[in-house]
Amino acid sequence: MTENILQNKYPEARKLAESLQKKGISDQRVIAAIAAIPRHEFIDESLREYAYLDRPLPIEKGQTISQPYTVAYQSELLQLKQGEKVLEIGTGSGYQAAVLCEMDAEVYSIERFQELYRTAKETLNKLSYHPHLFFGDGYEGLPNEAPFDKILITAAPEKVPEKLKQQLKIGGWMVVPLGGRQGQKMMVIKRVSENKFTETEHGDFIFVPMQEGTEE
């Protein structure tokens, strides 16, 4: 473990990070990010005792804060370089955005539920994370901010949104859980040229469905 992990001020987060490393997460920047972030700040106080277990937890609007292993796994698949411009689809609690900020990415994140957008913004500001947050339809992406080095989707579309593919830089890639309600395959979609994309598969997961439009 790196020195900054051992010295971080959230011992429960450090233990969580160590457990994820034992489960196979090898990117030390991901491990350090998990160790540095107080996950309990992103969930309801009534669930505090479960905050550092490796399990998803409910948040408002019938959504979830993903299992820490899933957050770490998706983050590792991004293979982020310092300063890369990342679009996250589905801000949710804001926890994944905080991980990306800890990894020194320039983070843009869209949330379709206005209540979640507001809550995540308050939590992230409180913790001194300052991603670019937007209330909007994730299927539309952020064409005015494109192109992006990486795109991370934290809900499951049944097929890859074409508008998001077009917002990737050539040489960039998207991490997305693809499939229906019964379960999804984690996919990495790479843009190798203007009109050519490649796909690789990285295991089975279960996410909430990705929905179109916005809600209060």
C-alpha cells in the first residue's frame, strides 16, 4: 500500500481499499482514491453502519450507490491518465465522481434526477471536490463539452448510446454495463477511428437501467 493510503484520515475507507486490493483491484491510484473518500458522506445517516461494506446501498429516487468493488473495477478499466477529460453518465450520490476527481481527472458528470443532482453537488462541495455537474439526459451526453478522453456509464443501457460514442475522442474509450434488467456485461468500447469502434467484454454485473429524459 502507498504511504498516503496508510496516513489517510478515514481508517474505515483504508480498510475498504485494502479489501478491494485483495479482491484483485491493482491500480494503486484507484486504491488510493477509495481510501481517501468518506463513503458514509454519500449515503443516508441511517445506513452509516453499512457504508464501508463492499455492497451497494439505496439512495433517493430508487437508485443505488454502487458496490465499492464495482466502482473500483470500472475506474480501473478507464486506465485514467492525469488530467484526462472524463464524462460520467449518472452522477447518483456523487461517490464515483469523487473517485475520478481523486484520480486527477477533469470530471464532467450528468444526472437525470434533479434531487440527486442537487444532493450530489452539496456533498461534493462539502468535501472540496469540484467536478463539472449537469442536470440533464445522459443519453444526450454533453456535446458542447465534447470530445472526451473517456466516458463512464454508471447505469445500464440495452445498447450503446450512439450520441455518446460520437463524443469520444479518437483513441478514447467508454466503460459501460450493457444489457437488460437480468444482468449486464461490462464492456469497453474503444474509438479507433472516426467511424470504427472495437468492443471487449469484462465480466457480469447488475446495474439499474439507464433511462432517458429527466425527472425532478
